[in-house]
Amino acid sequence: RKEVEQDPGPFNVPEGATVAFNCTYSNSASQSFFWYRQDCRKEPKLLMSVYSSGNEDGRFTAQLNRASQYISLLIRDSKLSDSATYLCVPAGAGSYQLTFGKGTKLSVIP
Amino acid sequence: GAGVSQSPRYKVAKRGQDVALRCDPISGHVSLFWYQQALGQGPEFLTYFQNEAQLDKSGLPSDRFFAERPEGSVSTLKIQRTQQEDSAVYLCASFRGRNYNSPLHFGNGTRLTVT
């Protein structure tokens, strides 16, 4: 099993749609989880941190299921500006180690 | 500047040449990382520094790759005798502490093309 597996994508959705990305991780010791957003030919930027069962930030909701080692990201009311690649990133327990998934590409279509 | 700065932005090297990539982290950031990102992939860990100490270099793909951070601020990633498979974007990132209690800030990367 790969350390981090994400939905292959690409996801092509119309503006206003709700879209969800899934991510599974293999390291059961992971304590912190992050979603990063990466625009084409740009550097990754932190979108959300996920520390407990999940959290919400405006149109974005992240959920964590530790038993199943599964994280999801839900985007409501998609905007054209949401078009990007979304990287799932679990962090090792109490350490610096971040493992990036390959990312899921989202294209929001007018 | 306020962010992580990398130079050069683009580098074209002929196979066999040596290259040096520079990273200026955010001032005061203890932790510094180098990542390699191939087209269509997520960033792959190369090495980690805490101040001037290189605590983990397990991701360096071969002994042709060498990184240093002698004064605990600026870091250099050196690739000797470049090969075509070294072509990728090299990302530097830093954060303030020693574990993830603060966000990881990335530079905009150096795009290396080996011909």
C-alpha cells in the first residue's frame, strides 16, 4: 500500500457544484493532517489543517477518520478560482515528516 | 523579503554538469526542507535541516546530491554530474518550529532541465 493515495482525478465540475476528494494514508502513527493547494506551475500552499475529526473553513470541509485512515476534502459552491491540484499530506507523529500525495486535479468549468 | 526565496528560477544544464540551487528561508525559521517534484507528481522529500544540522537526508536519490545549511539560514542543494532523470522542480520550504505547529512555507521552486 502506498503511503498516501488520492483520487486520481481530474475532476471537471461546473461552477456552483459540490465536489469531494478522498485520501487514504498508511502510517497509523500520523497525528496531523493537511490539505495543500497547488496552482499550475506554482508552489504548494496550505489550505487547511485537520487535527481532530475534522474542521470547516467557509466553503471547505475536511473530515478525518482515523480508524479507516481516511481523510476527505469537500468543496461547496465551487468557484473558477478553486481550479488547482489538491495535495493530501499526513504528518508523522510528533515529527517533521510530511508525506505528500500525488494530488487530485480540479477544474471548475464556467 | 517576507517569503521563502529560491534562485535561480530556471536552470538548464547539460548532462554531466554540476548545479547549485539556493534557498533563502523566512528569517528565524528553524526547519528547512528540500523537495523534488516531477511533472504530475506530489513533492518528494529530499532532506531536512534543523538550524545548521542536517537531521535527515534519507530522500536524496544518490550520492550526487548534497545539501548544506552552514549558518542555519541559507541552504544550497548541489547536484553533481547531472542526469536527465534529475529534471524536476526543486522546492525549498521552511517553518518556524521543529514540528507541525506552524504552517510550512514553500518557495516558488527552481525548475531544472537537464539536456
